[in-house]
Amino acid sequence: MTQSAKAIRIHEHGGPEVMKYEEVSVGDPGPGEVRLRQSAVGLNFIDVYHRTGLYPLDLPSTLGLEAAGTIDAVGEGVTAFKPGDRVAYGAGPIGSYTDLRNIPAGRVVALPDSISDTQAAAMMLQGMTVEYLIRRTYEVKPGDTVLFHAAAGGVGLIACQWLKQLGATVIGTVGSEEKAELAKSQGCDHIILYKQEDIAARVRDITDGKGVPVVYDSVGKDTFEASLDSLAPRGFLVSFGNASGPVPPFNPGILAQKGSLYFTRPTLMTYVADDQDLANSAKSLFDAVSKGLNISVNQTYALSEAQQAHRDLESRKTTGSTVLIPD
């Protein structure tokens, strides 16, 4: 039976104003699907990339890749879940900015009782991003010193804590004293105020001139050169975002000149494309939470206020994780 739902959709790419709060129809779940009544939706920078067209979508489209809620119906062949089960997802498929949707059962995971819907919506995409970055893209080892840009953001605050669980030393970049204090409170050992300090020079100072084995960079254009210059020989630059704009084309020879460096541009979607990889990533995240990883939900907005939420995210006014609550 078809039900009505409210969703944030775009019919063209552009600024926050292209997001429209609309009524949509949701039918019964198809084979292998569940219908999810969502109570909390995660806000992530990739949503901005989808909205602007940096990562183009087929239009019209509902935005969003992450949410949590309760299953209210299951489709044919679904045996792992039943109505009433609490679940969450953090890697799409796209369309989470709504209060009701159908989604493949293999893309959701059951939530432990200890994790609320709001926490889950705030941590699935960002937490699984941290998992694949520090456990699989470059496996951080006890004793490693790591440079993590945007340490006071949602991914950054999770990463600081998880890296400390792994026994790493964390150098984080932030844009203000307020954000510096926040990152420190979550385990960041050394803070670099990127607007006031030379990032690479400070990293060299902290590491006695050696540099770091890995830099995690979600900023992109503005930090690319500093990231390269912060690496030890044969170090890894993991570029996983474009908050300041895409990294411009560069001659790969620069990687040789600066110490036989590695450059990679991974995405969460590749690392959790397989349902089992998704389940394993979520389990690792839940285990880290059980060991004390704290999820900071520092902003909430009504789903209908998604335009303002995007404006605040893009202008760096937010810290930690942000959740949209269906009206």
C-alpha cells in the first residue's frame, strides 16, 4: 500500500536553495527490501557534493546517504529483519533525507540497544569512513604519528578517538581556538591552527624532522601541498574529500621528488560495496563505541531546515556530527 512521506529533493544542482521539502509516495518494499520509518538522518559533506553537482546525480533526486529508524515492513525473501527492528545505514543508496523509504535489506545493519537512533544517524557514514581509512586504506599501527586535517569535524572527532584506541599519536589541523579545544578533548595530541601556522613546518617540528607516515586529507585544494610536505619518505597521502575544492591536476613526478610518496583517493562506497564488508565495517565501529568512542551530536535541525543545515556546514559553523530530524 502506498504511503505519503516528506523528503528533501533537488530538481537541479546548485546552492542550498535548490533543496525542496516535498511530499513523495512510498510503496510496499520490493523483494529483498525493507521499508524504514526514519527518526534521524545524518548530514555529511558528501551531501553538499551531490547537491552542487561536484558528484552529479540523476535528477530529480532525494539527497542523503545515512539514517536510522525502525523497520515497518519487509519484502519477499527478507529473513534477517522483521517489523519493529531498529536499524541504520551509512553508505546509501542515496535518498535518506526523508521520513519513510524502501532500502535493500543488505544495506542496513541492526542497532545494538546501547546506541540510540540519533547516535547511529550521526556516526554510521562518518564512523565507517574512519574505519576504512585507518584500518584498511593505511593500517595505523601503535606508535604511528598521524596527521588528520579538519580534526574538529564529524569524521575528525571520531578519528581522533579511534586513533588513540589504536595507540597512535594524533596531529590535527583546525581553524579556530574553539575547535582546537574540542579536538584536544577528543584525544588530539598536537593542534595546528592552519590559518595561522605553516602546517608542514609544524609537523616537521613535532616529528623531529621525520614527517608522518600518513596524512588523512578531506580538505583538498587548500592543503594538498602541505600534506605532501608533511610526509615521511614512502608516506601515504589519503585524499578523501574536497571541502576547499578538488585537488588540481598535478604531475605524478612530484611524488618521486618528495620521497617516493603514495597518493590515493578512496571512497567509502568502494570499501563497503559488498554487503559483508559493510556489516564488518559497522561491527568494527560498534566495537569501538563499546570501548568508549564518543559520538558528538553537536547540532540538530528539522529535516525541513536542511537548507540552513547545509549553509552552516559549508561555512564551517558546525562541529562534530549533525543530525536532521524528520518533522
